[in-house]
Amino acid sequence: MYAKQARAEQTQRRLLGAAAAELARHGYAGTSLSRVSARADVTMGALTFHFPSKAHLAEAVHRQGHEATRALVGRVAARGLSPLQSIIDLSHGLLALLRENDAVRAAWRSSRDGAAREDWYDGWLPWTEQRAVVAGREHQLRPGCRPDLLPLFVECLVPGVAERLDGTSAHHDLLTALWAGLLPGIAAPGCLDFLHPGGAPP
């Protein structure tokens, strides 16, 4: 009984991994169950036994992506960084997830394409908005800098950088350079020297 259950769980993992890769690359509309089946080396009968439709399979993949994203927010929040630094660190974490985690990329792409039941941005954007408000209230922003612009920066920068270049290090360096250029116009002079555009040290 245990061996049968273990095989079933292994099959599910293979299917979810294959589906995540296909959804991340082709989007919901461009993903076919036959290609997922072939990629996972699982029969169509076994696929439909575990996931009766493409919608069920995509929802399971997206759930993994949302869980990974919310876990990232929890890790950044637990570090107790300053509000502005926490936004910078979150942006680097989101970039890494989009580059390295197919389920996260699939969830983001489905949200972008309007094919998702749950919006990927809802997993991190409200927290970022709250951190930005605190940064403004604590006078960490330059006079005249609107707190509501910070989440917009992340929303635009992270997917944009994720779509460019090859190699995780190159993406990290590009996002770091963008933050280094933006921060003098965002952070209050007294805070600027304490910020790390590449992410806070461990």
C-alpha cells in the first residue's frame, strides 16, 4: 500500500514539474496535456487520473507558485529590515523566483495573461504597499517622493528584468544597478548610506 502511494506521489510531482515548465514557457493557452504527458514520461491515462483537466493541473501548479511567493514574503518580513530595504530585498527574491521556479513563473504569466483564478501579485503587492506607507511615515523617503510609487517600481522592474539577459547573476546585477540609480531619488539623504541596492547582507 505504501509503495503504491509513493509511486502515485512521485507521478504527481513529475506531472506538476512538467506542467510548471510548460505553463511557464507557453502560458495556459499554449500548454497542451499531451505535451505535459510526454515531458513527464507519464501516460495520458495516468495524467487525467490525477488531474481531470488542464484547468485542474494549472490550478495545482499556480497554487505551488503562490505558496512559494507567500513564503518569500514571510522570510523577508521576518528579517526585520527597514521598510525601504525590505522592499529592495523582496524585489531580488521575486526576481530569483521568477528566474528559478517554474511554478512561480507560471503563476505570474497566467496573471499577466488574465488566465489565473488567483492573481500572483496579490501574494506580495499588498505587503509591499504597506511597507511603502511605513517608509513614508518614518521619513525614509525624500520629500515629494510618493510611497505608492515604490510598489509600482517593483511591479515594473522585476518582471522586466526577469525577461532579459541570461544567467541569474546577470539578472541580480541588473536589478542592483537599477536600484542604485533609483535610490538617490527615493530615499531620504540620511537613509541612503544605510541601504543596500543588491539586498541586505545575511
